[in-house]
Amino acid sequence: MKRIIVFLAITFGAILIAYFSTKDKIKPLPIINPIDVNQEMVAPELLRKGYGHIIGDFTFLNQEGKTITQDIIENKIFVAEYFFTTCQTICPKMNVQMQRISNHFKENDEIKLLSFTVNPEIDSVEQMKNYADAHGAEPKQWYFLTGEKEDLYHLARTSFFVLKPSEAQNLGGKNNDFIHTNNFVLVDRQKRIRGYYDGTSLKETDQLIKDIEQLLEE
């Protein structure tokens, strides 16, 4: 009997050691600042900022026509993307992956998804509503946001770093109507950027989901 107890104690101890050893090996996600990203994507006034960057304030309309501000992401983990509803190239692929994220965290109020349009001239509230419904978006979790183009682009280049400043300054021409990126941006509860992921990639979206789960444990 003593041998069995000793054996069980040793086995249990080994399991605990293995568990905590594995846990210790999980590296924290990076905290990304302007200095860490492609400098072409950073507004000139932020180029030398090496710490303390957070997502700026914003005010837009969602697919329900409700005014949405940064309050919705207060103490939340969220994923942001820039897209447009009439895109026939990368956006459909991205939003299939966004649906996967939404489904995975379906009943978790700690997770929000923000889809900003780059083409608000077309993407009215009604247009965004139709698109959101087609993707089964839960309006309290997945926000499709539209507003003034200048404000949308300003946020892209000064908060998320997904748009070149030179492109953002040219808001009126045809060449600027379809600027978009395949990046998903992961942001933590403190509004800090923790990762960029290819939103068209199943593999990278799988990693994004894992990283969200890791942030939930922080």
C-alpha cells in the first residue's frame, strides 16, 4: 500500500512539475509600439515613439446606426481590420476568418471585433448592416464601423499602423478608394497592440485565436 501511495505521489509531483515548466515556457506576447513596425506605416509625429502607444479615441456609426466610441473596447481584448463591403479579393477571405474568431468566442463579452471601412462613400450604415447580417455578425460583439473617411484613415495610420501616411493624406482620388490591408490587429485590455496577423490565412488566424486565449489569461 505504501508503495502505491509513494508511486502516486511521485507521479502527481511529476505532472505538477511538467505543468508549471510548460506554463513558464509560454512567452508573453510582444507589446508593439511605432518604432517596432514598418516605418512607412507610421505617421511622422510617431516615428520615434518606442513605448506607451495605445489606440486613440474614435467616434463612428455601427451597422445598427448607433454611435460607437472607444468606450466599447474599455478593458476588452479586440481584433481590428480595415475592409470594404464591395471588395471581391481579400476581404471575403478575411471575413470568413473573422467569422471563425467570432464563433470561437461567441459568448465571451471580453472579446470584441471591429471592422472599419475604407470606403465610407459606399459603406453606409444600411450597406454595413446588410454585410454584417450576411456574415452572421452579433452586433454586440462584431462592430462594422463607418464614418468620415478622414477620421477612419487617421485612426488607421496613427493607431493601428495599417496605412501609409502618404496614402492617408490623399483622401479624395480614385487611387485611394480601395486602399486596404490583409492585416488583423490584436489589441489588449490596455489598448496596446500585441500582434499583426494575415487575415486571409487559416494558420495565422488559428495563431491569433491562441494569442487571444493567452491574453485572456494575463
